[in-house]
Amino acid sequence: MATPTEPRFVQETAEAFAHEPVSSRYFRLRLKSPGVARCAQPGQFVMLACRPDDPLNTDPLLPRPLAVLDADPAAGTIELLYFVAGRGTALLRDAATLRAARLRVIGPLGHGFEPLAGVETHIGVGGGSGVAPLVFFFRRWGERPGARHLILAARTAEQLARADAVAAPGLALHEATDDGSRGFKGHAVAALRELLDGELSGTRAAIYAAGPEPMMEAAARLARARGLPCRVSLENRMACGVGVCRSCVVDGHAPHKKTGLLRRTVCQDGPVFDPDELAGCWSA
């Protein structure tokens, strides 16, 4: 945890030293970034430039927000998980394959996951690249009491991240695919419901969800119906990552303690939220 004398985030040039596919869709990027590695907590993210040959980051103009998959403060390294969604991440994929590519990084940013108290079991529900902050959460907090389960969901078996890329000591991994090509046949929340009704029946559990918004909404509704605490990690589009541009705002139920407004910035107030504190689709 960062001390009060340290900055909340740093801007530095990170060196890519490993890049590999971990499924048919997702890549794991490893960077030497000692400033970020020293402070990163589970659920936080970085803003990463997409090209090593453009130090001013003018093309593409904006860096891309990527969740931290892991961080090693001693080695000064971080891991990121991403998929190619457009021109920026396509450039990042090509840049990362270059030997010792140097990329501008800002982070760690936002507020992440912390273990919820008063429960026997912690359950992560991850879809797509949303699995990254959950894996970091279970790796970093592995020595805390309570059983730990992670539901890893994708459309097909080919899109599921390799088990070794998302493993954590003592973590029970449950795979789910829409087409049934591996693990549970169905979506992530259906797998969560089966786990709660079966193996974990009668257990007081906490739910941590990250991934596509409809999946997180459904997980939050299930948790609310069963009286279980829940946290969700939002993935709104953002430009700056530091709360200035206000492009990633969401509505809350109560006025913000600092601004007095209902609006929250995902990049600074989140990305992890208690869904009961949010308005709109998260409220009922």
C-alpha cells in the first residue's frame, strides 16, 4: 500500500519484456514499470500508450485503460490482460511484440477491490478481460481467511484464458462457456447461481464481478435477491483516467461527499463500486 508521502500514481516509460496470447482472443503483456508495480492494488488500472515510436502519444491521441492482472513490487514488473478491440489495441499488440518496446504508462489509477468482511467465501465472476482484476485480487489477498472461487466465462473454450495465466494458490477455478464447449454450459451468472445452490449452498458469500455490464448487472441482482454483499468493476470509456475529462461518469443515489453532485467518475471514484450506491440500471 502506498504511503502518504508517495504519489497516488506515477507517469513513467515502461519496457515490454514479454507478450503472449493466452487464448484465441486475449493477450498477456508484461512490462517493467517499477513505479506502478510498487503501488498497484487489485482492481486498479493503468492508462497505456499504444505506440513506442510516438513518445508524445499523438496517434492515437489517447492511451488505453487496462486493468492490472498482476504486479511484483520486488521485480518492478506488472502484467496486463487485453484483447484487440480497435485500432489502438491493434497498434499495442504490434508494438508489444517488438523487443524491448518502450510505452508510456500512467498509474495505478482508481480504487479497487478489497475483501468484504463477515463472509465465509469470496466468489469472483469474470467475463472477458474483466478476469484480470479478479485474478490480481485473489493472488494479492490469498492469505486472507475464507474459501475462494473464480468463475471464468467466455463464449467458447477457445476464448477462455489459459488456466496457468489466471491461476492463484488455493483458488477454485470454474469455467463456463455459452456453447458448452468447456465447463458449465451457459453464461456466468447461471454458473454463479448453480454454484450457490450446489457446492456452496447455505454459505455466506461475497460476490465480486468484472466484465460485460449486463453480466455484472445480473450478478448484482442475484446478490441483492439473496442478501449477499457485492462489488462490481465498471469499464466505461475514458479519456484521461484522472477525473478531469468527466467522460466516464455514472449516476449515484446520494450526493458525492466532495462535489455534492450525484455523478461519479469511474476512473477515480471507481472502477470498483458497491452497486447499491449506483442509480439507473444498478438500482432495483
